[in-house]
Amino acid sequence: MKQSLLDLLKSVDTPTVCNAIEVAQGKRGFNAFTRGTMLCSNPDAGAMVGYARTAKIAAVNPPEEPPGIIRKRRMDYYRHMATGTGPAVTVVEDVDYPHCIGAYWGEINTTVHKGFGVSGALTNGVMRDLGDLPDGFPVVAGSVGSSHGFVHVKEIGTSVNIFGLTIQDGDLVHADRHGALVIPPEVVDVLEQAINKLLETEKLILAPAREPGFDFEAFEAAWAAFEASRT
């Protein structure tokens, strides 16, 4: 990914990227995004952008496998999160959903992942320690809770599902307080141009609407220009 595209993606919100993907594709109907309302550890933080490093966890029940296997998988998990193509976003599916109780994302785990250079975490599970999480590492989660339960890693690098969005290990993810999406590989080369075009097009309606004396006639003229620019 070009640095200019990465910088641009970090500067815009996920709805903007969602719309820009449709601009790049030349049609409506893009649907690789989360459904429902997610929670963000820091709503004022910028977007997290990166290639997904996926895993699955569980926490309601104790693990049934031998402790040695659980410990090894835990270390394999952290090795996976610490290596690979960057930038990276950690994407963890809690298989207990919708009855998640184990807060995998607290002060210690977020700090460790930030230290690995990961740009944030996306999960359908639980986060905690709000107010103590490190700056620059947003968590977009399904809920907030107090306990870690019996949290343990079940799978590493497999396909996961977060609020209706299927994410493969290595997918390019954009996420913020609105939720998350997967950027299709075929639009990456033109996405920067599409975002800039979208932002310029929106100014045709937003600028007049913010002017004093804006009325229906001004709206009608602005909307005509706005629609013409999209065809």
C-alpha cells in the first residue's frame, strides 16, 4: 500500500471509505461492512487501518484441552500478531457471541499489541479498562465488561466473522466508531483517487448548505451540480 493512501485512509472515517469504494467500483451495492452498533474505546481517535491478523477466542467455559496446548497456542497467537505484513489490525472473533463475557481487550493486552506495532483491535467481544487503554490503539468491540472469564485462544489465522462481516487473515481493514469494512483488493490502486473525488464532490452540496441564507433555490442549484459531478 502506498504511504499516501495509508495516510489518507487514516484521515477519513469509515463511512467515507464505504462511499469511496462505490465510487471506485462505479456502482452501489458494496456490502463488506459490519452490521449493527459497535462500541469504540475512544470515539475521538482516528481510524485504524491495516491488514487483518485474525484469531478466535472463547471465555464462558474453561478450556478443555491440556494446559500445555493452551499455553503454546497463546504464544503462537502473539507471534502471529507480532509478525507479518504491516500495517496491521488485530481482528478477534469471540465464539461465545452473543453471550460474550471475557474482556480480552484490557490495559495489558492493548499495550502489548500496540508495542507490536498493531494499529488497533476489532472484535465482536468485550473490552474493559476504559480510560487506561494506551493512546493510539483504538478498540472497536461488541460490548464493555469487567471480567476476563476463562478467556483463551481457540484458532489463529482463520476466517472470522465480526457483526456480519467475514474477514480473512490478510484482508485490508478500515474501522472506527462506525464499525468496520474490508477494502476489496481490486480497488486499492484507485481508492486514493476515489476518496479525493468523493470529498470534492461533497463540497458542492456541503459548502452552500453551510452558507447564510441557504434556501430551497440554493439547494436545488447545488444539488444539480452535485448530481452532475457524480455521473
